[in-house]
Amino acid sequence: MTNLSPILLAEDNPNDVVLIRRAFEESKALNPVQVVENGAEAIHYLAGEGSFADRSTYPFPVLFLLDLKMPVMDGLAVLRWLHAHPEIPRKLPVVVLSSAELPDETQIAYAMDIQACIVKPLGYAELRERIRILKEYWLDYEART
């Protein structure tokens, strides 16, 4: 068990969840990955409410990976919610994951202060490399502090 803050992954595709988890493991990330399957669950997690109210079980994340296309509430709605709730720490890095190039949605997301937008690659090797870079940039810093 680790005392490092988790990575919150908002992703509805179970295959992508498996591949992203595996890529973090192979990059030697020590942070646990907490998964929510839609935007409404992501908001509940970030707000620490409902089934996510116990912060010892569901600590606030160090990194938020957000799929744009999800059921119930999409990623842009989550970003709008985050933008409207200044009590959520602004230091939380938000990285948008997208299955396709979505220039309009990406532009809107950047206007809401995301740190990066990554198009999910078709091949696992490229995904693993992108996750390795995310890990080095966002997670290795937390481990050093």
C-alpha cells in the first residue's frame, strides 16, 4: 500500500482502463489509479461526496486524466463544473484524453485551464510512452517532495 496521492482516471472504456493501468505499472508509477466511469462519478470523487466521501479511502488525486467522450456527463461538462468550483484545488493537473482529434472540444478544454490534451494512440507502445512522460512530469515531482 502506498501513501502517495492517486491518479484519478475518468474513462468509460474498460479496455482503455486496462491499458492505461498497465502503462502506469510498466512506467513504475507508484501512485494508485482510481477509476470512475463517467463525468458524474468524477465530480462526486473530486467533491468528496456520496460514495467518495471517505477521503482516507478516496484521497484527493495528484493527477486527473479525463476522457472527453463519456456517458451520463461528458468531459467538457466536468471541466465546466471544475471551472465553476474554485474550492477544488487549482493545482490539480488535468490532462484530457481523447480517442480522436477534436479541435473544437480541445480548444474549449484549454480555455478551462487544462494542462494537456492527449489523443489516445492506436498502438500500446505509443500509449506507454505518453504515460511514461506524464508520470515523469507530474508524478515523479510529487514523489521527490
